[in-house]
Amino acid sequence: MATNKVTTNVIDMSGNTGGLVWAQGTTAQRPVGVAGDLRLNTTDSRLEFYNGTDWKRLSETAGTPSADFQADFLVVAGGGGGGDQVGGGGGAGGLRTSYGSTSGGGSSNENQLGISLSTNYTVTVGAGGAGGFSGGAGDQIGVIGSNSVFSSITSLGGGGGSGYEAGNFTPTSGGSGGGGSGNLSGGPSSGAAGTANQGFVGGNGSGTNASPNWGGGGGGGASAAGSNATTTNSGTGGAGGNGLAVSITGSSVTYAGGGGGCGNNQGSSVIGPGGTGGGGAGGANVGVSAIGGTTNLGGGGGGARDAGDGGNGGSGIVIVRYPNTYTISVGAGLTSTTTTDGSDKITTFTAGSDTVSFS
């Protein structure tokens, strides 16, 4: 190919209304490159230049570092534990995603993340919170789940379901909120708030000493609020809020369902079912523990009636989807698998915390 060298310091094209046609080709067709080379990358439709060491994308926003490619993500935090003694269900872990049309909390999907090569990005998979346990100094409120992280994306752990502990009947907020308990004195407690763009509020508890048809509220989920408990059937626990279906792996999987609230052990009580996406069901009878949230779905644990433990929250998950022309290096502190779907790779992290980089 002939090379025409321009010896003038200034090229004046101000009288033209067209545009320059740059050299162009796919990422795989990049030349060896000389510092200052400029081309259109047809793989991602971006202008890029060679800095003498590597090809860099031209920045599209002032002050924003150039990225080599865009990646989709799903970040689900650990679910909250369910409460004990007329316990509310645990809230689901917060859910944030760029893949599909919706994200957690009823929001639209987020923007993809720009990824630069040879740069370390933090990944953390949040653990589920422990369920409230019977015995000891009173009955317990469920523990908040742990956060999950990918780069600048952080999803908050699910809130703990309420229990009857030394007069404290308040569930905790989180990615999705924990469900309220059926209060044995003074009135039932309300569900806790979720976090905007991550999850929904928990449901309210039901029943008092004067009306002992107790039930715990359901924990909030990624796509719906937890249901309120009712006094029907001697006390019916609220259902956990449903999770959100995301197809980032190539198959539709539902994540981040809230835990169900407990029912009363009197008469024909009904437990609250867990929300779709790994929420654990509540318990009814005295001494019967509730069901835990599902591992790697971020579901909340179910609430327990009395002398049985609230269900543990399920651990979260982090999934990254990126072009298959790139390779990921994963730190030893993370457990992961990588698969392929069409022209993309999908790396799924199921436990641990460390850094990753791409080449």
C-alpha cells in the first residue's frame, strides 16, 4: 500500500462539509501500530489511537478515561436473615444489572461498564445474613446480608426480618427491606425500606396480645414489595416479594426474592411463601425453623414463629458478560466459572473477594 506524506504543518478543510474516512477494521485486524496511528474499530464502532504501547479508545466525555470495551453486569448482594418469634422474612439482596430492560427496585437497566485492559477491578460476592435464633438474651432480629461489588457497582445486602427481642421489633433496611414482626405488645411492626434501584420494602406484621392472630411480614424482593401478614386463619404470614428474571447467562434465572413471614401456630395458620428467586418460606409451629434463602440467588431467609430459628439469607452472585475476544484473569480469592454464549464470554463469581483484570 502506497504512503503519501503531507509535509505542511496545517491542513485546512474548513471549506468542506464532508468528513475524513479513517482506516478501519475489527479488533482482531489491528495493525502493529505506530504512535499516533488513528483508526475506526468496527467491532465496537469507536475511534481509537495507538499510544506507542497499546490501542486506546478516544474519550467521549471530558475527564472520563477511555475504555477498551463495554461489559454487562449483574450484581446481587447477600439476602437478609429472617427474624425469630413472630418473625418477618429477610429482605432480598440488592440487585443491579445492565442486561435486559429492567433492574432491581423497578428501575430501568443500568449502563454497561467501560473496561480498560490491564486494570484491576474489585469483585466481592456478598454472604447471606444469619437468621434470628431462639434462646439466649431474647429472640433475635435477622442479620443484614453482605454487599456484593463489581468495580464501581455496589449492591447492598438485604435487610433483616424483625423479631421479638427485648422490645425491639424494628426490621432493618437494605437492598430490599426486611419484613415486620407480629408484635406481642403494643402493635405489629412495619416493614423496612428497600434501596432505590435495587429492591423493595418489606411487608408489615400482624397481631397483638389483644388479637393473638400473629404473623410476620414478607421480606422485600427485587421486583416487588413483601406482602403484609394478616389475622386470617389464626395468623397468616406475608409472602416474600418476588425477584427479577435476568438472562445475562444466556438463560433466564430469577434472583433476589424476599423471605416469607411466619404464621401463628394456633388453629390453621398459614406460613408466608418465599418470593420467586430464592426467598425462603416462613415457619409456623413452635420449635420449627424457617427456610433459608437460596445460595447464589440472594434470597431472604424466612421468619420463624418461636423456639425455632429464622432462615439464613442466601449468598449473592456477580456475573460479567463481555466480548469473547478478551480474556479475564481472576484473583485466587474468588470462585468463578467462565462460559461462552454466542460472541460473548460470561464469567460467574459465586464466592470470595479479590480483583480481576482483562487482556
